[in-house]
Amino acid sequence: MPGISGLAVYTPPYRVNLADWCEWNDQPWTKIEKVIGRSFRMRGPQQSVYTLAANAVWRLIEAYDINPATVGYLALGTESSSDNAAGAVIVKGMLDDALANHAHSPLARACEVPEYKHACLGGVYAMKGALRYLAADGAGQKAIVVCADVAEYERGSSGEPTQGAGAVAMLLESEPAMLEVDLARAGSDSDYRIADFRKPFARFRGQTARADGQMQDLPVFNGRYSTSCYVDATRHAINDMLVKYGGRGADYFHTVDQVFMHRPYHRMPSAGWAMAYLFALADGDADCRAELNDYCARAGVDADAAFNELASTAPDMRQRVANGACSEDAFPQAAELLRFLRKTDLWSDLVDDKLTLGSERMRDLGNLYTAALPAWLAAGLAEALTNNIQIAGQQWLTLGYGSGDAAEALPMRVVDGWQRAAAQINFDSALTEPRDLSEKQYIALHDGQPVDFASTPAFDEFVVDRIGNTHTTDFCDKGIEYYRFIPTEPAEELTTAAG
């Protein structure tokens, strides 16, 4: 069974401490820390989503001593791409320069280079494509999937503290060294939700030129509606998976060992997982319904109203848009139940024991969109190794999510001897030596204006060298990014044109 053999993380050095952000914006730090996290990273000068991606893959190749000739599939999952023609091949071009600098052969010309886009789910779709490649015409080869994104929100919006930037690269093989992925029992969900989280090109009309040459990709979103969509989509993906498992669906929630979910902010996964359990109880047999009735009685929640809310046919999220109900919680009774359940032993057994591994480390990453889920996997494996936690043979569940419109439930199993590959994961070192930003510096970076500090020196990584601006009858490179690999010895620098 194919799966994951390696993970590598890249985060830009520029950090915003949310405690500082709260002071700048007169926001309650205690609440922000509890719900959102501690800090987030920002794309810096000379960085783009492609350099983030290439830096993560380069770290993967170095850490796992990957022979470039054996890589037949290099996929990019992102919702921050700035080129509508090319994608992963841009990353491939940069990697070939780094490989040449280190006297290695380039990646194979026969390597496939797809880009996957579906909001935060693009990386999971890329991983499923890689696993199918390994199970079919790519048998005996290696596949690399890199998830990279720049999550930016308008200053002053509710999404502002949930920003982030970074990339995670995954090595996938037919005989994985860390995690087997059971595609045969994976669950899927998709349903068009109209206005949950979108990036229409109309947003670019009238944008003024930024000093960094990048377009600002601020999403259109509706916070409360987006939360309801997250809950509903993950519920249906889990249901599809549980049908393939058979048995009583609610039992799975107690037997799975660890759960990793897309996390736009710290509190969201626990709420989504607990809500999925309430849905399973509502869809279950008489004993499940009796359990749900008991929780309702103890929480002072109307049981009939809760059952109607949790029914498999509810809610109609598109109709809520038509009715102008986006600002209302689609699950108010269930939300009241969750507030009660947080104080019970059920929450400790169902949530705290299953969603804790690596979670504390994730508080310093912010929202990485497509990279959020694989980053949590990397953090969990790194923590298990550091603390000598025995996880071999454990059943893990990963839940990917794409802005209300789609979700994927992927069951995994930790293989024997996982420690050797996990020892190469660079999660902790990727977050070392951050550069904390002042309010003025943060605003400048966010808005793409000149910054009052020198860029953090880059070594053994890629930067944006310049952006083309030529447009003549003989040659045009307007908007094309040119990249530069900066090795440990500056005299050996190479330049790549791609984009």
C-alpha cells in the first residue's frame, strides 16, 4: 500500500507575534491565543509561493538523499499561484539549478508536473494523484507533492490573525517508510457553496502596483458561513469513509488513534471533529440516539431541535445564501451542545486524546492553506519521535478541506520503523531564528510596500531575483519571475527564468 516516506517544512523567517498584533489592534490576547494560536509567518521580500515550494522540496531532497532520476511525479498543491499557465514545472526548474550547483543530475525530463487547485484541499488532491500514480504507471518510482501557500487577509478583517505563509513537501513511495494511506477506504465530499471562500479575478481590477511586484490575493469570505461549511463538508466526507468501513459509524470515533485535520486556526479542528461525532450519533442506531438525547438533556438543549439540525439532509448551505442567512450559525443547538461537552470526559477521550499530537507546535505556524494539514502531520511525527511515543501500527485519520465546497477523509496507518524517516523531518529547525516584525514592518510587508530593514540572508535556498517588465515585438517577459539559487557559497549563485 503506497504512502508517505518523508516530510520537509519551509517557513519564511518573518514572524508576527499575535500578542503584539493584539496590542496593535486592541484585541484580547487571551482569547486570540486560545482560539487562533501564538504567531504566523509572512512572505518576505524576494519570496513568492514558488520559492516557498522549491525551498521545501529542496530540503526534502537533501534530507532524504533522493535520487532525482527516480522522481517521476512532482505535483504542486496551492491556491496562491500567480501564473495561470505553468505550475509545478516552475519548481522543477529551480530544483534543477540547485541540483546542478551540488553536482547532481537534474530531475528526469519524463517527470510529470501537475498543479492542483481547490482552495485548501489542493494538496490532498495532489497527494491522491501521486498515490494513484505510484499504484499504476509509476510503480517503482518516487513521487513528490509540495503544498505551498501565502494566506493573506485584509487588515481589519476577522481573518487577519489567521494569516500565514509556508510550504511542506512530501515524499511518496509504493512501500512507504512512515505512513500507509488506505485510498480504498477514503471518503470524499463536494458541494458547491457559492460564497464561502472565493478568489474571483474581479478582485484584481484597479489594483495599484505594489513595490514587491506581487498581486495581493485577498479572499472573499464570510466567517460564520465558512465555519458552518467546514463542519458540514467534513461530516459528509467522514460519512462516505465510514460506509466503506462498515459497522456502527459512531464507534470509529473512539477506535481511531490520532486525528489530523485542516486547521485554519487552532480551535477549528476540535470543533469540527466533535461536531462530526454528534452527526454520527444522530445518524446512528437507537443507542446512539439515546446517547445524543442524554447529552441534550444534561446540556439543557431541545433534543428534537438538535436532531433536526443534525439530520443528514440538513442544512442546505446554498439555500442559506439565497435566504441571506450567511451571518447565522447553521448549527446553533449543536454549538450549545459543544460548549457543554467541552467540560465532560467525552471531550477528553474524543478530542484531547486524539487531536493533541503535534497540535501545540502548530500554534506558531498560522494558516498555511494547503500546507496546514501536512504540516500538522510533520509536527505530530516529530513530537512522537522526540517524546518516544510508541505509534507503530496506529490508525490515523487525516481530514482535508477546501473552503466549504469539498473535503477528503484519508485513513492512514503508521508503519513499523517509522522513526528512521521521521528523524529527518525538520519541523523544529524550520521555525528557528524567526525575525519578529514591528507593526510598521508588518504593514509594509502586508501591503507590498518598501520595508525599512534588510532581508534576512538566504543560504542554500531560492529567492525571486527580479520580475520581468519587457514587452516588445521581439521579446516579452512582463510579469515573469526570475529566480536565483543562493548556495552556501555566494560565488556559486545561479539564475533561473521561469513563471
